[in-house]
Amino acid sequence: MKSPLICLLLALALACAGCGLFSTRPAEPPNDDSAGVPPNFTTPESTLATLTRAIHDRSITNFGQALADTLLEGREFHAAYDPADVIEWQNQGHPTYIVDWRRNDELNLFPQFVASFPEALYDTYFTIDNDRGGIINIGGPTQQVIYNLHYRVWAGTIPVAAGTAGITFERVGLATEYKITYWDDHRDTVNVKSWGKHRLEGR
């Protein structure tokens, strides 16, 4: 039995099939007030939903809780860039960059990321990327699962970020909650920065 969020993601993926460009904003989700909804990390889907609400609410606390924390869970969040983003960054005159992007780097970036358009509401959409394998259940002691997802972040009607990512969720810490341990970022859209490009520029 698929969870409601998985069904929603699959429906959105079908609706967006073949749409590689970030030309139009996706249909609005149901109008529900996310304020006051507590973080939930019981499943990968609920962790992803918590991340989405945190971006909308500009909540660095809830955003950070979705990422594995060495001090609390004995695991660390890491992210990798699309090689094309790295090459472009270096060609722009930046010889160095943070090779091992970690949780503290992401938390330092987040306020910049959501402050670029302070008057707009941020909406984030994730859809299944079947071309990269969809959902891959690795299993093991941490019940590891990789979600290959297209992501789209909008500030009102302005596209902020677009790409595809292999996001790894694992059960970690004493509470064995699903946290994000790895984000493998890739471009999939022209004229809109990937999340990885934002990381390079916000270092």
C-alpha cells in the first residue's frame, strides 16, 4: 500500500512527464495551512514533507532537523554537485569550492536561499524521477532508501531552483527517524540554477 504522499508524487510525475524545462509553474497543491504542523520523520515521505514545509515557512530549525546530524544521530548529511555546475563555477573564475558539502554548510546557505525573494511565498515540488531509477530500497541496518526526484522551487511566480537529486534517507539516531544523509544533485533545466549551483554560490 503506497502512502498518500507517494501517490501524490506519482501523480505529479505523470502530469509533468516530458516537461524538462521550467517554463510554467505546476498546479497549486491543496490549500492547507502548514503553520503549526510539527516535523515528522517517521517515513521518508514525511521527512520530505517536513523539508517542503520548512522551505515554505523559512524555518531553519525544521529544515535542519530533516538533515542527519553527527552530534545527535551519529551520521552526517553530505551533498554532491553536478560536475557541469563545478566546471561552470571554475570557469567563472572560482578555483576552489567546498568539495565535501555538509550539514553546517547547508544550514548556512538556507537563510540566503529563502531570503532572495523576501516578499514571496516559497513553494517546493518533488516528483519521482523514473529515468534515474525512481525509488530504490537499499535496506540494511538503517533501512536505507534512495528517492530519485525532480525538484522545483518557486518564490511566487519566480523559479528559484530546478534539478534532479538522488536523496538518501536512513533511519538514524536513538529515535531511528528517517533523516537525509546524502543529496546527489544534477541539472535538468536550462536558465534556472540547480540546488547545487546555489550551494556553490552560497559557500
